[in-house]
Amino acid sequence: MTKSLDNKQPRVKNPRFSAKSLPAGKVGLFTASLQNMAKSTEFSQSLNKFLFLGILLFAFTLRVYGINWDQNQHLHPDERFLTMTTEKMLWPKTLAEYLSPSISKLNPYNIDAGFFVYGTLPTTSVKYFSAYKLFGNYQYNNITLTGRLISAILDTTVVILICLITTAIFNNKALSLLSSFVYSISVLPIQLSHFFAVDTFLNFFLILSFYFLIRLTSKNRWVNVILLGLSFGAALACKISALYFFPIICLGFLLFYLKTKRLVRVCGYFLLAVFSIIISFRILDPHTFTGNLFPPKVSPQFVQNIKELQSIASDNSFYPPAIQWLKTTPLLFPLKNIVIWGLGLPLGILFIVSIASEIYRLKSFYKLKPVENIRNILNGLTTNDFGRTLILIWILFLLVSQGFQFTPSMRYFLPIYPFMAIFVAKFSVEKIFPVFKNHILLFTTYFLLLLIWPLSFLSIYTRSHSRISASEWIYQNIPAGTVLSCDLWDDCLPLPLDQTKKPQQYQTVTMQPFAVDSQQKISDFVNGLKQIDYLVLSSNRAWDSIPKLPEKYPFMAKFYDDLFSGKLEFEKVAEITSYPTIPVLNISIPDQPSEEAFTVYDHPKILIFKKVSKSFEE
């Protein structure tokens, strides 16, 4: 007989034990005990529902709090692009027009967007719901805020899916609740829920796909196959990078076959899943295709866009937004950002320990097993073993595959955060909580440590955006007519705040720090420095990335070094930050060492330098 990876056998009830086997005088006591147990079970179920609703409400609050964090200034470049694209979209008059990529006005390629590498499901969804004008009549603002609200709702729904997945795999209510709680307080999902971008849309449909994959193994019903296909097709309709998850689906079907031994049925289910994926993808994202509904053909323009994206996202292109990735350590760089910033140190450390524990468990199980017994072992896999194995493989697969990419951005790892939460919760329930026993103080300390980072991060949404604060400072301290600098590839300051505070009252000279350090670039840059009265750096985009490449930017690297060491004719007069702040203690946590994208959108560091000498020397 084979055994589960947990080495746990199901308990067998004793059929001879019943009320009839008790002495007559104790039958009443036995019946009363059963009634008390029933009441206790009902109370426990009610308590679990109450706790879960509390977690769900808390998660949603964390995700919508400060939803208009930039006060309609549209300070996220990806949001601006999606908002402008969505605003231009027009609803087709017929279903046939919607499905026709060549004429549909929901196709970005037909509304002057020549470069579009996302799916259209997010933009189409936001276009539909923004018609309700939940955030006012000005459609440009309304689209962005509607997109953020949908993003928050989808990520809150992921909390529900985590609870369902954990229950299906482990059948442990406490573990399900803790898994949901851990994800609800994870900082990266909280931050991305405040943005109208495709990441949360993609994450939701990938987790939904995993849920139906788990249901397929436990329920063995064709309806779960169709729902799996529809969900994964929707994920592809959000972003083509969902394909990273397809090997997990294939592995799931392989394990499903080893469990059922029904090759014909499993192959039929797999073909049904693939068919459902194609239909869902084609209907929900027509722009990726060309021609008729079936057979679907991928749009040559979309393929060309993907190739262009790959060419600029490489270490040879020196594309300005991608310079930050040069000279980063593969795997270690994204792992550091996940542990320290995406999760926060308490959760991050628990994740590292929990993943190591799962790897050791799997290794120990197969160690020294005769090869001929492997098949028997696989045949005995339970839903618990099946789910844990898929989760572990998915986490490791995405960490390695994305961790060695040129652009290992934190947001690309969002689809493993729900599963990291499950492993953290499992390790806590099995290894940490038994040590706590009934010590309330230890449990309180545990949860307080987990809450410090998310609540500290949330503080950035309690105050004005740092670029708005910097704009206020400029209007108050710099007279009209003054010449200010503005870096290309960054947002210019000041921002328009009201009728009396407009950027047009200042002169602006555009600087190009990301241009190659040629003689012409150096000459233009120095001439710009001679013209300006104030050097305004509205984020760390340039000064934090360029100095890391002195061989490519010798002039700019020396310029920033001299600027910050006070060797130039510029004096720092303002430094505006909006760091996460620990509640009550009011201690700021500088997060500049994190990945650029983690700070540059919703809480960048702004530096303003005043020219103190009119004669600028090269």
C-alpha cells in the first residue's frame, strides 16, 4: 500500500462504538455530548465565516485605501498608456464587428496604437464599467480610477480563491484562513491593486485556472476542464506571458493520468481544455488574431510587437527604462526584492524557510526509493500531495525562469505570491504555532510582526504624492519665470495644481541624461545646465541607474558624483520623500534600495538643486 507524502493514513471509525454500547445511565450524557458537539461545530463554522469575511473586508480596504493616490495627476506611465488607449476605444455595433480584428474599434491597432503587447480583456472590461461614471463625468480620470477599482476587486477575489484552493488541498480551515490573511497583507499585491495595469487581471485568471486544475483532480468532472480552459484563455487575453503557466497545466494532466490510469479520458480532457483555451482567448482578445473565428491565426503585427519588446528589453539595447536592469545579479536581485520589499522581512524570511521545508520534504520522500516503486508512489498521490507538488514546482519554475530574464521586475512574480502565502501559512500552522501553544502574547507578536510592513507601506497613501508636494514647494519658493530642468523619460515638475498654479509660469529646459555620452550629448547637456536656474530631479530614474554604468556613461557618472558631493555650482535646496512609515512609532523606512518600479510611481524621491553660480564650468 502506498502512502501520502505526509505519512498520514485516514482514520477509521469504530463501528461498534455507539450509544447502544454505553450503560443505560450514560446514554443521556452521551446524547447531550453529541448535541454540545453539534452546537460547538456550528459555532466554529460561524466563527470561521466571520473571520474570513473580516479578512476579506480587511484585504479590500488595504487595496482601495487611497485609490486616487496621485490626485488625478496620472503619474503612472503604464496607466497613462492604457487610459489613453481605453478612452479612444469605441464599442462595436455587432458581435461580428467585435470579433473582426480588422474593423473593431476595440482593437488598439485600429485606433492609432501601433505598439500594444497586452491583451485587450483588461481595457475592454474597464471600457465597459467606466461607462457608469463611478468617479465623475471626466472620462479620462474616470477610466483610470475605474481600472484601479477593478484591479482591487480582482485581487481581493484572489483572497477567496486562496481560501478555496487551500481548503481543497489541505482540508484545514485554520490553514485556509491564515493563507488568505497572509496574501491579503502582502505588500506587492496591495501596491499593484492601486494601479490600472494588467498584472492583477492576469494574476486573478491564473489563480482561477489553478483552482479548477485542483478541482479536476479531486472531482474528475468535465465541467472543471472547460472552466480551466476558459480561465486560462482569459489569462492569455490579459497578457501573453500567461503561457508560463501552461507547463503547470500539462504537468497537472500528467499527474491526473497517473492517478486515474484512464489514458483515453485524460487525453480527451486535455484536448477539451486546449479547445476551451483557444475559444476563450480568441473571443476575449480578438486583437491578437486575424481573420475568422476558427481556425484562429495570430496577428503578424502582434508578433512583431512582441519581437520589438524583446529587442529593447535586452542588455544590448540601452533602452532608457531598461537600464536599471543592467549589472543586476540574476535570481538574487528579484529574490531580494521579493523577500525585503514585496513581502517584507518577517513574511520574506518565513517564505524562504517554508519553501526550503517543502523542498526537503519532497526530497526526503523520494530519497532511496527504488526506481520500480516510483510508479506506485505516484499512483498513491492524494489531492494534498498533488496540490503541494504543483505549487512547489510553479513557485520554483517562475522564480528561475523569470529570475534569469533581463527584466526580472517584481510585478512579474505576482502569480506566485498566492502560493507563497499558502506555504508560509502551512509552515506557521505546522511548525510555529505548536511551539506557541496557548501563549496569546506569542501569537500577538507573530501577527504584529507580519502587519508592520504592510501598514507602514499603506502610509504612503495617507499623504500627498511626493511629486505633488514637490510642486507645492516649487510654487511657494521659486518665482515665476525661473528656468527649470526636466529629464527626458521622466515626469516634469511642477504639476498643474489649480488655476493659479500652472507649470506654464516657468520656463523648462529638457535634459537628456540617458542619451549616449557623445561629444554632442555632452555639449547639449552642459548648455542646458548653463541655461537653467534649478535642476529638478523628479525621481531616481536617471541618477540611480546611470552611475552604475561608468563605462557607458563616463560623463554622466562623474556629473552625478560631483553633483551629490557638492563639487558643482548647484546646491540642494529640497529633498521631498514619502517613505513608508511605521504607525505609532512614526519611523520612516527608506526603500530607495528597492527596484526602481517599486518607488518611482507612487512615492518617488524628488531632489531640487539651485544654481548658486552663474558661471558653469565643464
